[in-house]
Amino acid sequence: MTAAYDLVIIGAGPGGYPLALRQARKGWKVALVEADQVGGTCLNWGCIPTKALLASAKGLHFLRHADRLGLTAGTPGFSWDKIQERKDTVVAQLRGGIEKLLTGAGVTLVRGWGTLQPDRKVTVTGSEPAELEGKRICLAVGSIPGVPAVFPQDRSLFWTSNEALYTREIPDTLLVVGGGVIGLELGQVFAEFGSKVTVVEMMPQILPGLDTATAKRLLPVFKKAGLEILVGQKVEGLQADQGRVTCQIGGQTRIFHKALLAIGRRPNLRCLEGSPVKLEQKGPFLAVNERFETSQPGVFAIGDAVPGPMLAHKATYDAEQLARQWDGETGGPDYRSVPCCVYTYPEIAWVGLSEEEARRQEVPYKAGRFLFSANGRALAMGEPDGQAKALVDPEGRLVGAVLWGPEASDLIQEPTLLRALDVGGHAFSQVIHPHPTLSEAFLEAYENALGRNLHG
Ligand SMILES: Cc1cc2nc3c(=O)[nH]c(=O)nc-3n(C[C@H](O)[C@H](O)[C@H](O)COP(=O)(O)OP(=O)(O)OC[C@H]3O[C@@H](n4cnc5c(N)ncnc54)[C@H](O)[C@@H]3O)c2cc1C
């Protein structure tokens, strides 16, 4: 028998579960289909487990350099098993919280694999088979590691982020293919815990999207942190040989204990496999209009499955936008102020246009900078490395910002707010910033762009 709902969502990640909560709390009858765990990639295989491991790595780094603050920490050590257990506990705690919220809101969680069928129906296979029908369907199916078939598929040697996050071993040497966010974050974790890590990026810079000057400036910083980073180089002939990874980099044969393939992700459109439903695509993504509707009326899609930055907060933003549109609000999504964060140490974060993009788009701007080494709080914390940079247009509006240094991922929220609210004139200069705080660095950079900063 087919169960009827107002809304059937496939995928309980940071796109799907917030949409389920929003609509159920309005009284809609909502079914949420999930083949793995609620929380999706973000909670179980992405944002949260990486940050938990990075917190342990950063803690160890702090202990190793405690003498900077006049502290004696003995010989710092660690238990990888305990670090993994802690990470799993954090993930489980958050997962339990989401499940409680879903139950409290009256969402029907259907565990199993959903396949889209014609006429807004979904077949669920697995231990709880079901036939569901929705007045509306939303595909919040997310993404999976994008490893092309030409790459070796043996996941015991050639990890994706999924294997790296849950591994019980720390390899002596690790090749990271790809110098994006995932490659750098996980590369740093393994480097701190003892692996000799080599990151190879094919593009001329690490972190595509980050402004070029900052990306260049960060190379020696990561080198000092123990990562060998090669940019503008290709890994060729990657293969397994007697239980090791072999390849050529820059014409030289290199051997590693493991490889981490961090070369991007692709939308997970397997909910369409074996289905007579055909949806239009834009490249690897599902094509949607401003109302997140696919080429099939009544079938919507959000998050990593549709074009835009593949980030958890963008997926949740999509869910909120879609919920608002169903409430009758007009206006499509606006992705001009999506912040990007890298939670390495130092942290890196940016929002809006880079200098290169601003020049390409002929957006007028002046760049202002401020070093954390001139910020009282950063010095007091013993973390003087880093810089705030603001690109400001002649009307005082923020075009873009990039921060690297202590707490950059939290500090980016102020520029994000400025840009999202399109604040110009002298308004921001008059906002009182507490002293001494790291937030003063961005204010100084902004003021520097306008030629009126106090320090420097
Ligand atoms: C290692 C790593 C670190 C990351 N760190 C960050 C970070 O720090 N910050 C950030 O913003 N982003 C980060 N991301 C990206 C972030 O995880 C994704 O952008 C986000 O999870 C996308 O949300 P989503 O809801 O679109 O999809 P997902 O979170 O991928 O969720 C989709 C869900 O749908 C389920 N599903 C798919 N198909 C079916 C089906 N047919 N039937 C039933 N269920 C199905 C999947 O099992 C999954 O649970 C990271 C990703 C990785 C891999």
C-alpha cells in the first residue's frame, strides 16, 4: 500500500533534515528517507568528524609548543584509539539530537534506499520496504567522493575521506592527491600524528577559490607545519605495488604507505538509477530553477545535488529558502555571500570575491590589510601568524574578505554579515569592537582599505 505525505524527502543531511523539521513544524505530513545515518555526509563523514580529529591534532600541536607560553608539558603523547572514540562520541551525540528533533516534530523517518518513481512516488528498499507518495518530493541526496574509474579502487590502500576518517592506523607516509579543503585538513591531521605527508595539487595553487596571494603565502606556513606541498604537479601512474602505493611525481618515482584521493566530490544521483524518471542535469548536478524545482513538476532538489558551493551551510540555506518559498515568499537564492572555511591551523576563511574575481568582473575595490602580529589579542594568545584582508568598494561596501590566522572560521562571520546585508557608508566603521579581540584585525583591514586605519 502507498503511504501518502505532503512531502517526501530523500536524504537526511544538512539539506534534507532541516527541510523536514521546518515543514513538519508547520503541520505538514513529512517522510524522510535515509539509507545511511541522519546528519548525512556532514555529520557522519565530513564536517564534524574532521573537526573532531583536527581538535585533537591542534591540541597535540599546542602541547608540543607549550613552551611558547612559558608552560612545561612534559612529553606529549596520544592514543589514536581514544581520539577516534571521542570523534565517534561527538558524532553519535549530534546524531541522537537530530533524531530526537525529527521525532519531536512528527517526521516519519524511513530507513532504506529511495528510488524516484513517476507521479511523485518513491520506492524504498531495504529492511523497511515502503511505497511513498508525496504532494511534493525533495531530493536532498548530497554527494559522494568523486574518484574517476581510472584511479585504483582498492580502498585499503587508496583512501577517500570516508576511509581516512575512520582508519585505525596512522600510515608512516601518506600521499594526498588534491590540495583542496579536504586534502589539507586531513593531511594536517595525519602529519600531526606522525605521518610524513605529501600533498600534490595539479592546479598552480592550493585551495582553488582562495585569493592567489594568500594561497601562495600559506605554502611556507604549511611547510613549517610539516606538510610537503607540491603545486602545479600531477600524480601519474598511481598503482598498488607489493602493498604500497607507487606513482610518479614530477618524473620521479615515489612510494607511500597509503594514498588519500581528495580530488573532489560529485552529486549522488543514484536515486534515479533503475527509475524511468529522467531529470535534466547541469553537468553532474541536477538542474533546478530559482524555486529549486527540477524538470519534473513537484520534484525539488537542494544541497550538494544542485549547482553551487558544496558546503553544509549552503545545503541548509537551500532548505530554508525552499521552505520560505513554499510559505509564499518571493525571490530566489543568493549565493554571493557563502563563506568558505578551512579548519587547519592556521585557519583560513573567505567570503565574497577574491581580488582576481573582482578584477575579472570589473568590480572597483581597494584592498586593505592588517597583520595579526599587530593585534594585541593574537600576540597575547601566542598566535601572531595571519592576516585580515578586506576588499572595499568606493561606497564602503564589502566586495570580499579573506582571513587566515587564529579563529578565522569564526571571524569570517562579521564580513559575511556586512556583505549579506550590503552595508556601506560609514556604518561599519562606527561599530564598537571589543578590545582586545581578534575581531579588531578585520576592522583595521576594512579601515585600511578606506585609508583611515588607526594602527599602521
Ligand atoms: C571530509 C569532508 C569534510 C567536510 N567539511 C565540511 C565543512 O567543514 N564545512 C562544510 O560546510 N562542508 C563540509 N563538507 C561538505 C558537506 O559535508 C556537504 O556539503 C553537505 O553534507 C551536503 O549536504 P546535503 O544535505 O546536500 O547532502 P549529504 O550531507 O551528502 O546528505 C545526503 C544524504 O542522502 C542520503 N541518500 C542519498 N541517496 C539516497 C537514496 N537514494 N536513498 C536514501 N538516502 C539517500 C545519503 O546517505 C546522505 O545521508 C565536508 C565534506 C567532506 C567529505
